[in-house]
Amino acid sequence: MSGGDRMGMEDERGAVQAVQALIARTIGGELATSFKLNLMTDNMDGERFEVKASEAGGIEINGSSVSALAAGFHWYLKHEGGVHLSWCGSRIELRNPLPLPARPIRQRSPYRYRYHLNYCTYSYSMAFWSWERWERELDWIALNGINLMLSLVGQETVWRNTLVRIGYTMAEAAAEICGPAFFAWQWMQNLTSWGGPPTDGWFEDRAELAKRIHDRMRELGIAPVVPGYCGMVPADFGERFAPEGDLPLDQGLWCGFRRPSLLLPEWPAFGTVAAIFYEEQERLAGPGIRYYSMDPFHEGGSAVGVDLPRYAKGVERHMRHRNPAAVWVFQAWEGNPKRELLHAVHPEHALVLDLWCESKPAWKSESAFQGVPWVWCMIQNYGGKNGLFGNLQTIAHAPLEALGDPSSGAMSGLGLAMEGIGTNPVMYDLMTDMMWRTEAPDIGEWLQGYIHRRYGNAPDEAIQAWRLLAASVYDAQTVQQGAAESLLCARPAPAIANVSTWGPSRPHYETSKVREACQLLLASRVACDASEGYRYDLADVARQAAADYSRTVYAEIMEAYERREQAFFELGVKRFLTLLDAQEELLRTRPEFLLGRWLKEARSLGGTESERQQLEWNARTLVTVWGPRASAEVLHDYAHREWSGLLERFYRPRWELYFASLRNALENGCEPAAIDWFAWESEWALGTDVFADDPAGCVYEAAERILHLCRV
């Protein structure tokens, strides 16, 4: 037997063992022995799997890769075993012996790339994750057959070490790095330092975590996408190190933050920094990294004076010096990547993630990226905010239609690019299903199967509720950044349309359908009570009903104020605060909606009380004021959350302060006193008061109360 044959057998054995371990983690070791796995040796038809009854009475899964084997197992769980795995309430109730497929199941992925994550996800959802939480996420990723994932944990160590090696002291290098809640924007070259610096212990712990993550990704067949080097340097780099005439380019401001400066590849300093950066990246992520994410000029960075084709060729040259097969991964977002830049790179060494395809596909206006391979992505969520939102029909049909469109160029993948996770599980269940379908399902039939596996039952009332949701919140036809927002979370003002700067100004659906769906879900209680997913959905739909109704009550308050009718004003204020309190009570019933859990995650990573307080400040600031005063004017409440704890101790007192100023104006015939919201919000973010991190209360009673208030 040749060395190559032995290596092939070892690789196959390792792949099978990795998926067997994944199966055991998912359903337990005893049931895992019922599965026989085989790695297909040919890959003529692309990624595919086959699931069938084995001769021994178990279940045989044949797959073309580790990713396909894992996806085949999950497909069996979902569509034969009635199992549902979700961020928001899972249900694993398998019979023993396991149900056998009546006939072989064969599925093929029409996509070379099945991609996961957005830079922002690492801040809005993952900033404070432990290995235990990461292990669950990596299992979910593998089970859905995802084979390409943005990997950012530990990048602060890469950047710190790079700066030290080019001449900064350890303290100076750390001071350039922002706090953990804001890493995403530093790696996208939008800001530096805000919320930092991280402690020495943080650097060490997260570098170790990154290595564990990359080891597991390799086991599970998930290729990492890590940041590459495209010229980012500290603002003072030119003064300290650059020869005269090669001063880094000022990149201006991003939402009030000063961006890092930019080196051009033709300057010697670029090559020096790039070589060190790629060495440090390999030290963290391990050898063989092929995919490097770089988005120069992201969200407004200045390209003035830059020869874009020359710049692109230089960045690509330095990237491929480390790995000749390297691929430059771009995010198509707000005019990037620029056409002249993309045209200059070799198509076989580039990949474009078209982030917002479900609403505003860039491929249609960018001539399908000039032949560069690209991935059809869904953002769906902005800032990690709550809110029912999406378009099921679009997800079922649009990617396959694009794949078959002659003008779509080199479309090569399907991807999830949400800014935050932990919301709208139905959208992600369908999207990951579509990664392994070559035909669009009937959404009505698909939803019925979804309900059954998520709830363990599919009573008529639940089916009717989901039909209403599919025809309302999950039928978004407008181009908008996420769900209709709750005015309970808004910074108070005389005329409010949206809570966050870029949020939608009104619901895109008939709000009565959400209330009706909530009532129908309540009527499903007896049949579905055992399901965590059902109880989550009931809470989330009731939450949306209250969020929608907050607009009505707010409008009544402001109308009464404008008419100087104090009695009606007071009645409206009472109704608004009662609704807010009911929302707080509702959200307290679910762990997914607890501020205390978010803060506990943050504090748990601190080695000292000082570090714990810094991490808590990061966590509080991100979901409230976001940045310093100049930045907060645009970014405040961008990542607002309808969470228990935030409603009671942040949004309620903020509204009370505003209502008191209006009341004083009514009583004294004067203008309302000006309130410095930034000062108030910033003070709150410095707090260390403790919030509950375990749910309490009855979701059924809380949902009933919401419905009653919305009928008043």
C-alpha cells in the first residue's frame, strides 16, 4: 500500500470518527451506535449524501465529505426523526429503536460554498462565548452542512503581536485594540481602542479558545475565513515608522470614530507588516489557511488618491505569498467592493459574499461581480435586535432562481450573514434546508413539517397561526433593515418613527394578524406544552404584538400632549407603562430574553473585578448608547433589545424621565426641559447592579395579559 493510500484511509477514518463524535454529542452515545457512516470516494456530482436503512437494522449514511455526512445525519433527524435543533428551543425526542427510512433519501447541494457568519455577529451575539457555547454552535454549523465560516476569535492577539513586532510596546499595542464588544468594527477598519484595552489574561484565554475552535472546525470539515492584511495601521504609524513620502492614508471617520490609517502595497512598510501579520495569523489559526477576508474602504473609507487596480494586485500578491492558493473574500455591501478593485484580482483567487440578497442583491447591479465566484447571502437580522421578520418565499425560491439565471455569473454558494443570532428560528431552519435542496419546497407543506418537529405536534390552531405569520411578518416585500421596532425601546422624542437610525419606520404587515396568531398559539397550549420551541414562539409572537401596539399608545400620548389634554395624556402614559411592564413580565419567562444572561456571560470571562466591570461596561454599552457622544447620535439603540431587565431598568426610567418633562410643560405652560440622553444612558452603562439570569413566571399568563392590553 502506498503512502498516499494510507493517508487516504487515515483521512477517511478521521472524517467518520469526527461525525460519529458529533452524532454522540447530539443524541447520546447509545443511539449513536445505530448509525453506520461511509465516506464516498468519488465526488463526481458535487456534495451529496444518501440515508437508508442498513442491512443490520440501523441507519446507513453515505456522504461525499465530512460536511455531507453531518448534513445527512441532520436531514434524517429533521425529516425522519422529527427532531428540531435551534438557537431558540430545541426538541430531541427519538424513539429507540430509531425509525428507519422507508426508502433511500438522496440530497445534493447545488452549492460549492455553504457559508456562515458576519463580522457583526461576533460582537452582537458572540462577544462573550465560552468554549462550551462555541462547541454547541460548531455542532449546529456542521449539522447543517456549512463548510465555510468566518472565524474571528483571537484576532486581537494577531493584531497585538503584529504591532509589537513592528516596534510598538506591549502596552501601546494593547491600547490600539478596542473592547471585546466592539472587535467586529476594528477588524472591518472602522475604529480602534473604544472599550479597550483587553487585559493580558484576555489575550491568552481567547488565543487558546481560537485554537480549540480551529481544531474542531478542521475535524468537522469547516474551512475558516480569517482576516487578511490590506494595509491597516494605527493613526500614528506614519510619524513613527514610515519614511517621508510614504505616510499612511487618512481614512476619515466612521460614525464619529476615527478610522485606522491605510498603507499602500507599493510601499516597503506594507510588505513588512503583511509578512508579520500572516505569520501571526498562521500561529493562531494553524497552517493551511486559504480564505482571507478583507474589505478596504468599508462603509465610507476613503479611496482618494488610491490607484485601485494597483492596490488590489498588491494586496493579492502579499496574500498569495503566504499561500499561493489563497482566496480573497469580499463582502458586497454599500458599494463595496469597488468595481476597479474587483476587476484587478484573479477570479480564481476571489470570492464575493453578496450579503443582502434577500432584499437588495448586489449581483444584479454589479454584472454578477465580473465573473468572480460569489455567494447568495441572507442578512435578516441587524444589530441582534428582536423582531419577527423575513420572507419565506424569497428564501425558498430566490437562490435557486439566481443559480439558474444566465446573468448570475459564477454564483457558487448560499450563506447566512446575519448581524445577530438567536431570533426568527424559522428563517434559519429554511435557509439551511435550502443549502441541500435543488428544488423549492411548497412553503405551506414545509411549514407544517416545521411545526410538527418543533412542537412535537401540529394542531390546527398552530398551523393557522403560522399561516398568518407567513402571510404577514414573514412576507416582507419592502427593502428594510430588519424587523419593525418596538417604541418601548426608543429614545424618547416628540415624533418617533424608528428606534435605530436605519430601522424601518413602520410595520410592513397588518399588525392584527400577529395578535390573531398569538391567540391561536395560546389555543395550542394543551397539544404543544411540552415543547420549548412552542413556548419560545408564543413569547416571541406575544412580544411582537406588544411591540406593534406600543406605536398606537405612543401616538395617543403625543396627540393628547399636542392638544394640551392632560387627563388623556396621563391615561396614555399609564397605558404605555403598563404595556411596558407586561412586556417585562412576558420576557422574564424565557432565558433567551434576559439581560442578566448577557451580562453574566460578559462578567464570567473576567479574571479580576476590574476586568469584570470593564466587560460588563462593554456589554451594557453595546446594547444601549453604543459609542461616545458623537457616535451615539447615530448609533444609540442600534442594537437595542426587548429584554427583561433592559425594559424595567433602562427603557422604563428613560420614558418616565421624558413623560415627567412633558407633564411639567403641561402643568406650567412651558416648553419641555431639554434632556441630555447621552449623559443619562452613559451613566447607566457604568452600572454594576445585578439582573436575574434565570427565567421566572408563566408564559401563558403573561401572553394572555399582553393580548388583553392590546385589545383595550
